[in-house]
Amino acid sequence: MDRFQLFPVQASTLAPEVDHLLYFLLAVAVFFTLLIFGAIFYFAIRYRRRSENELPHVQHTGYTLEILWSVIPFGLTMVMFTWGASIYFTASKPPNNAIQIYAVGKQWMWKLEHAEGQREINELHIPIGTPVRLTMASEDVIHSFFVPAFRTKQDVVPGRYSTTWFTATKPGKYHLFCAEYCGTNHSGMIGWVYVMEPMDYQNWLSGGAVEGSMAESGKKLFEQLACNNCHKDDNSGRGPVLVGLFGKQVQLVGGGSVKADEAYFRESILQPQAKIVYGFEPVMPTFQGLVTEEQLVQLVEYVKSLGPKPGTGPVDNGQKPVPEKSSTAGSTPANR
Amino acid sequence: MITAAAQERENYLNASHGLKSWFLTKDHKRIGLLYLATITLFFFIGGAFATLIRVELLTPQGNLVSSETYNKLFTMHGVMMIFFFLIPSIPAVLGNFFLPIMIGARDLAFPKLNLLSWYLLVVGGMFSLYAMLAGGVDTGWTFYTPYSTTYSNGYVIATALGIFIAGFSSILTGLNFIVTIHRMRAPGMTWFRMPLFVWAHYATSLIQVLGTPVLAVTIVLLFLERVFHLGIFDPARGGDPVLFQHLFWFYSHPAVYIMVLPAMGVVSEVISTFSRKAIFGYGFVAFSSVSIAVLGFLVWGHHLFVSGQSLFAGMVFSFLSYFVAIPSAIKVFNWTATLYKGSISFQTPMLYALGFIGLFTMGGLTGLFVAALGIDMHVTDTYFVVAHFHYIMVGGAIMGYMSGLHYWWPKMTGRMYPEAWARLSALVIFLGFNLTFFPQFILGYLGMPRRYHLYPPEFQVLNVLSTAGASVLAVGYLMPMIYFIWSLRYGKVAPVNPWGATGLEWKTSSPPPVHNFDETPVVTHDAYDYASLMAEEVEVG
């Protein structure tokens, strides 16, 4: 590969947006740099000391000037702020039709798992033109998922799910870096993102997956860990029914409600006492230390598979604290 | 004849002799020199680590040191340079020496506390240095949890303890300056007659006194977490690793202004002196220092745009960060306007000061890039950020420090440095600096993450350029080291006021007497009143 490069490739829908803001900032920066450097050089030569006794006439202050050179830069910075914030806002809101992929960072590798069950290490295959949403967890320290060609970066903080998303626009092979210092082999925690034509991606997907989809793996775990002893499909168990739960609002003991998303599932498995569903006893034991982050995402994906998928069910219709019972066949009043 | 008289005169250097007269001194001027020797040592140690880093990065593979050693090197470089060189640099050396003289005081308000501050820095610095060399620390100077609390095997606590101790040095120095400025100004030295160097130190001291205790608390929490597993930063126990980042940057962002505000103070003095003109917009420059100090406390969250803080917090911190840009811009414009219709001469302090304006402008403008949320997502934790903060801290703070050191060297030592060599050093440092750090902006936008021991081969050419620049820069920094020492013996004897400057420090002898002035000065003019200075000279002449 070439040893010299000046500008990174653009390979996502976000990349040109970020670069356009960069061009604006560069234009402003070059203008002011030239202005200041030019003025200094001009004044330095024009007003160089010609005799030891000369005494310049002093002007102490010019209020018009002071106001001008405060207000104009302020106006420019507000353009920068608004422009930058709008890009950030877009980058923070994954579209509903995004493909869901899970990433787990650990010293010093990236493990990725597709919903269909393909697992990869330090490699990520994605299709062109479809939004991809990454739900990311860390097994140990803070990592950061960084793909320069996509102009996107998100820290992966232990103890929570972090998300990022991108839509690739150009087939190819792009660097994946860990951008948050994570210990001895931090600079070895790198990989490649392969952006493929949709057909190639489908072929690739159907090639692997020896252990079944993530939901299937999650189902096995669900049974191994005896979750199904309490979380039954009907309302006969000691725990809430999980069928049709994903995306709903869950009413809690002590008032209030929470949206049943990935982060809520994760928390409920690791810290079951944190939020108690209304109508149930706090009897669930913690699974902290018993399941890895990779197993957690499989469990989460399994629970999600029991409910309506994003975009197909009433996902964002979470106004009512009580889940509707009509949306899914298995849904019963007991899951409130 | 005059020079011979000046040499024989009793001054703070020849008034007493022996080690005890130095190590137990309460004279702010001698303590300033003790600081100078100490931080020069720390600077060259920190510089040696930087040299090893740059040599290692000549090639994409790691062929000089292991990854473990590399991580320790950038940690030690950051810790030494930030906590033990940059933060004390201008305040503890030049501020200590000149702040009392510039307001017509005999010493700082608390001379014993001042000596204690120096001992705290020495003890803290030696402690951290020993911990890092003996056991090593690989957390980076930022000590992010949970790596620092749970996973790192290094001497994290010992290193942090050194920083904790040195923090008290910083707090006490700030306290001393604030009280001195409030209580010990000479008759006639009103607030708005104070030199801008003093205003800058007042603003800096506020940050030191208000910000550093937060760092101390953060280090204590780090200790409790690492040793007793308290759970403050551990999500498995209900803690949050990101909380550490909030606490850390609450101090460490304002700390950037501890480094750069005093440099701005130096530049204001030097630009005025070598243009023979009052600084344009004195009040705006003075208040911009104070507003930078205040606003600096409200922007820490811009270090956390991709750390998982809320979308709303990201927007608020980006918005507020742009507010700091305005007082900084006001300063740059006012310095430039001061040159207009001035009488400009190009002695070394002026060359360094003009270099400061250029490099600080570039550092400040690239600050606008990293404050923009959409750009920061891409460039944070890359070499873009590394380049940006070196432009502020090295291009800004160190250029300002060098400018001040040359400007006041004749007053401090009674000797002139060799002008030609010094001008050359300013040029070499300016060019070497740009060659080192400009390529890093490009590297960062290309996506090279910081703290990478190994890197993809397409980044090599820019890294080689950067290393080449670093060698030029190293030569540039060694030159003043040599000619300053040389000048102590062979330099021309300095007159009272070699630059035709207006401050009170230029009205007392070079070097000053033990109590700074033979009689307490009475101030009758604004700062930078060159007309009355030259009228006096005519009368005397």
C-alpha cells in the first residue's frame, strides 16, 4: 500500500457531510491565519523602528473595532456550532430500518456477531446502501469503534450498550481502529470493514453461521440458564412474559415506566433489582459474572425475536404505560 | 563606568552565599530561580521521552521499543510535561520573580508558603518520576478508568500521588499571587494600571485555586477505587467509568488555561515594549483573561463528545466551547492592532512573541474544528487532537515562556544573552515546531489514532516528516540552554532597562536588590506609558 496519503476516502453517507463542514472550517481558518500573519508581516516591515528616539502616537482603544472583531467571529462560530450539531444529531439517531449487528470489544480484539449468527473477529462485513446499527458492549475497559472512512467513532463503555450507525456507500476494505487507549496492545486492536454489494453480502451471510442465528443461540442459553422456568409464554410464571415485549413501555413498581429496549434487557439480566415490573416480586437472581457480554447480546437478540421487529410493530408508540395486548398473539395482561 | 558600578552593587544574588542561603531562602526571586532549575530538568526529561516516541514512530512497525514501553513513554512524557513543567512554568518562574516587582511589592504576601510550594513541586515531581521509571505507568496522563483502576499493572497510585502533592504547590502559588495582587500593590498602582502580565496571573491563580482541588479529589477517588474497590467508577457495582472523565476534565481543561494565560500575559508585555506602544484595548485584553478563566470551567464536556454523555450535554458543551473562542480572538486582534503604527524592533523576545501569536492562532482556529460536534466525532482521539493541543501548549505556552525568559533574563541575571544566537533559536524552534506538528493534523484527519505504537504503512511519510521536525525542534531547545548558561559568565552586563520598557521591574537595578526597590515606588502613570518614560530619560540624560 502507498506510504503517503493526504485525504481519507469517503465511504459512508456521513463522510461527505463531515467533509463539507471541514471545508467550511478550513476556509475560515485559512482566511484568519492569512489575515493575522499578513497583518503581522505588513506592520512589522511598515512600522519597523527607524530611529532610537521615535515615539509612536498611541491610540488606546477603538470600540467599533473591538465590537466588530468580537461579533463577526461569534457569528461564524455559531454557524460552526449549528452545522456541527446537526451532523452529530443525525449520527446519533439510527434509522428504524437499520440492520442490527452486535460488537463486543475486549483487550485487544473486536468480536462481531450478525443477527443471522455469523461471527467475526476484527472483521466486519456489511452491505452497501443499507443502514447498519451497531450495538456495542465492552468486556473490560473503554474501547472506541472508529472507522475513518465512515467519519464515525463511538466509545464502547463497560456496563452499558453504546450504539452507532452508518450507511456505507462505496464497496471496499476500510480500516477499523480502536480509538480509546485500552492497554498494552491498543494499537493492535484493529481490523477491517468490508463493504460489499448486497448480493455478495447475502452470499456471505448464507456461507457461515455454523451455530444458527443469534436468536437461536440465545434461545439455547435461555433454556440452559433456566430462564424459561420463570419467564413462561403464558402468565403462569413467576417472571413477566417476554413475548412481544421489545419496544413496549413497561410499568414499574413505585410508578414510572421504562421502554423495553436492549439496554433495559441487559440491565434486567445483570441487575434484576434495578427496575421491578409492576405486579411482580423481586425474586430474580443476578446473572452478573455468569454470562459474558457476547452471551448477553444473544439473550437480548432472543428476547427481541419474541416481539415485533423494529418498524413492523408499534415500537415507538410507547405512550401508554400498559402494553397493548392486541399486537402479538402471545401477549397477555400478565406482562404488565 | 555605570556597568562597573552595577556589578559591585549588592543584589539578591550576591547578598548571601552558600547552599543554605538558597534552599532556605524566602526571597521570591531566588525561589523563582530554584523553580527555573527544577522545571528545566523536568522539561528535558519530558523531552527525552518525546524524542524516543518520535524515533519509534519513524517506521510503522515497532522496532525500537515494545508496545508496553511505548505506552509508558507517552504516559511519562505527558505527566512530566503537563504537571511538572507546563503548569508551573511561567507562573512559578517568571510570575514568582516579577509579579511582586511589577506591582512595586517587596515580596509575595507569604514568602514561607512560597518556599513550601517549591518543595512540594520537587517532592511531587521526584516521586512521580521515580514511580514511573522504577515501575512504569501505562495509563496515559489522563488515567482513564476502569483501565487505571482495574486493569493497569503499573505504579498508578504512586505516580498520581506525585501529581497530588504537586497540586498543592499550584494551589499555594495561586493563593499567594491573589493575596499579593489584592494587598501589596504600591501606592498609585491601581487595578487598571497593572501590567497585563499581572492580570493574566490573577486569572490563572483563580483557576489554580478553584480547579486544582477537584483534581486532588479525583486522585483520591482513583486511589480508593484501585485499592479498596469502592465501586465509584465500576459499573458492576453501580458506578460509572465516564464519571471519572467528567471529574478529570473539570480540572484538566481549565489547566490548559493555567498554561496559556500566563503566556498571553508575557506576550502582552513584549508586544507593547517592542512596538513602544500601549497595548491596544488594554481593558479588553485584561478582561478577556478573566473571562477565559471563568468560561474555561464550563466546557470540560467537549472532551466527551463520543464518550456516551447525552446528546443534549454534547450540544451544550459544544455551544459553550465556542464562547471561549471569542476572548481568545479578542486578544489576538488587539496584539496585532498594537503593532499598527508602532515603532517595532525585532529582538529575540519579540520574535518569540510574534511566533506565539502565529502558532496560537493556528492552535485556536483548529480548536474551532474539535469544538464542532460533527468534526470531533471523526478527529477526537486522533493525531488531529494531538497536533491541536501541542499548538496551544508548545506553540503557545512554551513560545510565551521562551519569550519571557529572554525578555527578563537581563533583569534576572544581570547579563545579556547573545542576541544573534537567540534570534536563530527562535527561528529554529518556530520552523521545527511546524514541521513536527503540522503533518499531525493531516495524519489525524486521515484517521491515525493517538497512542498507537504500530500504525498502517500509508501513514509513514507524514510520521517521518514529523520526526524530522522534532529533531530540528530538539536543536532549537538545546540552543538557549547552552547560550543562557554561557551568558552567566560571558554575557554583556545588562543595563537597568535594556529594551526601553515601562514596567516597574525596569526601574530597579539588574539584578534587583534583595528588597526589589531602594525605596517604595509611587506609580503615577498607566501601564505602557512610553511618552513619560522617554521624557524622563531626556531629563536624566
